[in-house]
Amino acid sequence: MAEETREERALAAATEAVKLTLGLATGALVFSAGLLKEDVQLGHSARCLMAWSWGLLSLAIIAGTLAYLRVPVKTTEGNYDLHDPWFAVPGVAHHLSFLAGMVALGLAMVDILFGRP
């Protein structure tokens, strides 16, 4: 059996990173949506931050899914280039929107915990 090349290992690692952050983004979105069922008083700034985080996390989920769906096509073609635009652009959009969405969600949580009632 042939040994994996460096490019194949890099694509596998990138795929695992996308899969991990895709799961985290989905979990964070479900968690934050569950706050609406609780008896939590949301101020205006917390509501705005929550809406921003939902939008960013939704974008992260969509972009991450697009990047993840590109991996089988790349593997079938034998193309292990991480700079393939159909993989790199959604992957970068996924990671950036995931990070920004998590920051917005964290700021909303801080506002809920320490903001004025």
C-alpha cells in the first residue's frame, strides 16, 4: 500500500479542522438559540450581539459545509492542493466567520451576565 504524501496528510488535517469547527459552530448556534426558552432578560446590546452571532455562525456552517463537501471531489480527482479556490475560499470564510461568531456570542454572554437587568 502506498504511503501518504505530505499533501494528503495536510488535506486530511484541514478536513478534520473544518469538521471540528463545523460541529462547534452548530453546537454554539443551538446553545444560543436555547437561551430564548430560558427566563433570561436580554438587553438591546445583548440582542444585537446575539443576532450578529447567529448570522456569523450560520455563515460558518454554510461555508464549512461547502468546504467539507469539496474534499471527496478533490480526493477523487487526486488533487490535494489546499489552495484550490473551491476549497480554500469557503474554508477561510468558515474559519473567520466561526471566530467572529464565537466572539460575538461570548460578548453577548458577558452582557447577559454582567449587564443591567
